[in-house]
Amino acid sequence: MSNPGATKPPVSGEVQSVLLPQESMLEVELKGKNLYIGIPKETSFQENRIALVPEAVRLLTNNGHRILIEAGAGNNSSFADADYSESGAHIVYSTKEVYQADLILKVAPPSPEEQELMQQKQTLISILQIAMQDREFINRLTSKKITALAYEYIRDNSGALPVIQTLSEIVGSTSILVAAEYLSNTFSGRGEILGGITGIPPTEIVVFGAGVVGEYAARAAMGLGARVKVFDDSLYKLRRLQQNLGTRIYTSTLNPSHIRKALLSADVVIGALAARNGRTPIVVTEEMVSQMKNGSVIIDVSIDQGGCFETSEVTSHTNPVFRKYGVIHYCVPNIASRVSRTASYALSNIFSPILLSIGEEGGLDEMLWKEKHIRSGVYMYKGIITNKIVSDVCRLPFRDLNLLMASRL
């Protein structure tokens, strides 16, 4: 008789199944990290831009990131609060609440009052403008162990400075549009069209500087039919300019006799020379300006670094011009804020991919470890100065970021 309590012997297939080692389920850590981003309303004088436009906010929030925006932050760029809330951002009415976020994204450097609102070990991404900052500005960030990135130091994969490049393109083109306004009757100018038409000699434009600003000023002027002359002390830049424009134009080194001759017939002069040792070189003397045509226009783009005209004085968007020797001087430091919506889109196009990468890599530290080109933008890491220029200007200790990242602090 069979024993009902006896165990049935396994068949051969079942024996193999029992004896084979079983896979254990291990927990897999997700690499991504949701960011908590705060965008305060700009308080800097006549700063109209905002770092992210609504489309970029929608992209980030759809990827799980949380964004706080102070009410009215986009108004000066024609972006309403409703545009941002519909894109997934949280609109808050307290500046203090915005500064509770882990990462603060803004345009102008934070004021002393804003620095007081910052939290320990926060991340700050903004313009630095080290030439306009004092030692206390850096010390306040250091005391809170801030990790800070400067727009003007961030590089892309090619080694270029994307923010500087983009804003320079905007400023170069806008400077010609500004000149056109002040040549016309609208702002009590001579009543001339910038460029040229059949039967009338073209406007003469002199540009100092063959960099990106100078190139885009020349492009805009030539597009309107003006005759353009470009001066620079770098033959390499002048050759590159000719190549990029695809045509031969008048170019010259900064020879005073050539400059004087060009200014006598110039209708518009654009100053777009880069700074040397912290200040732009003055290439146009007061005596040269006094001999220019009455009603001609000077646009000193370099004014934020001292200016390249001896007669230049800082002006604002509220009172943008003054006349000296009958010459109209436009010396507004922040020309890009004049076209704040376009400039905001330009900034947003740069920063939205960076923010997405920070999230995908699991945080800023992980991204800096992987993306060496972004490290160039870091001037402070957890309260430690990592940029030699900042260290020298403020006379504070410096440490190499590559070594800090290697130690994985």
C-alpha cells in the first residue's frame, strides 16, 4: 500500500531547478536627482532679463524639477506670472521664500540684502562682474559655504564662452539699431537713415574691436547698406572678421593717424574693444571727438570696462545719451537689457540644458566631476575660492577645483 504522507520524489527537471543558484534582487540606485530651483525678481538697476523663459520652465518641470519664481520676475521681459504658472512653476510673493531653494538662478550678482537671504551650502548661478565686486561680496558667500558659478566663466565643449558669445552677438546687432534711432529725427538726430539708398552716399560706420560684438555690429551695418571700417590691434582678429563676413572691408590696426582720418567722416562710431588688465584702452581722445561731425553718434559698448573714448561717461536706459562737441554719446553699460526678451531666450537656451544635465547626473557635484568644461564657471566651491582671478582681485586664498573634485569633498 502506498503511504499518503510520503514525499513524492522529484523528477529530474525539478532537481535541477532546486539545485541551480537563484538570482538575488539588488536595489538599483537611480542616478537622476530632482532639482529645487529658485528664480528671484531682479533688483539690480535696470536689469530687465530673466534667466529662464516659460518654455524652459515647462521642460524642466516635465522632467520632475521644482521651480519657484518670485511674482513679477518676468514682467520686464514681457513674461507674465501666468505664463510661468501654466508651465509648472510655483509663483511666490516673498523673496525670502524663493531663497529657500537649493539652487538660485538669477542674472545680476546678488546684492548684500539678497546674500543675507541665502542659505548655507546653496548653489548660485549668476553673472559675477568681479571688477565691480568688493572683498566683502566674496566673504559673504564664503561664510555660507556657497558653490557659485559665473555666467562669464562657463565654457562649452568647444572651449568657447557661450554666454559671452551669445550676449555679444545681441549687443553688436543692437548697437547698430540704437545708432539708427539717434541718427533719425525721432531722438533729435540729424534726420538720416542708417545705411544707404540709390543716389545717396551710404552712412559711414567705424567699429573699434574685431571680436564678436564688432563682427555683429559690422554685419548689421552692412546689411543696411552702410560702409564699414573696423579697427583692432590684432591682425588675427581682423583676418578672422574678414573671413566670417565673407567679404573684404576696410580694416586697420589702431594707428592714431588712421583713426583720426576715419573719424572725420564717420556718422557712427562703435566702441567694442576688449579690456586689458581690467580696463578698456582709450583709443579715441577728446581732441579727436571734438573734430567729428556735428550730430554723429558714439555707442560705447565697452563702457562697463571703462570705455574706449576719452569723452565717455556712464549713462542709463532712463537717460541714455548726452552731447559733447555736438556728438551724441550713448554709454549704457547693459545694452542687452534693452532687448530683454531676446536676451532672456538666449540665456535660457544655455542654462536649461545645463540644469537638465545636473539633474540627470545626480547633482552638481556629479556633473562637475564628469563635465570638465563646466568647472571653468565655478569661482567658489563650498565656500572655497577656485578662480585665480577672483582670488587675486580679492586677495583671498585660492585652491584648484580639479584637486578639490579629486578629493570628492
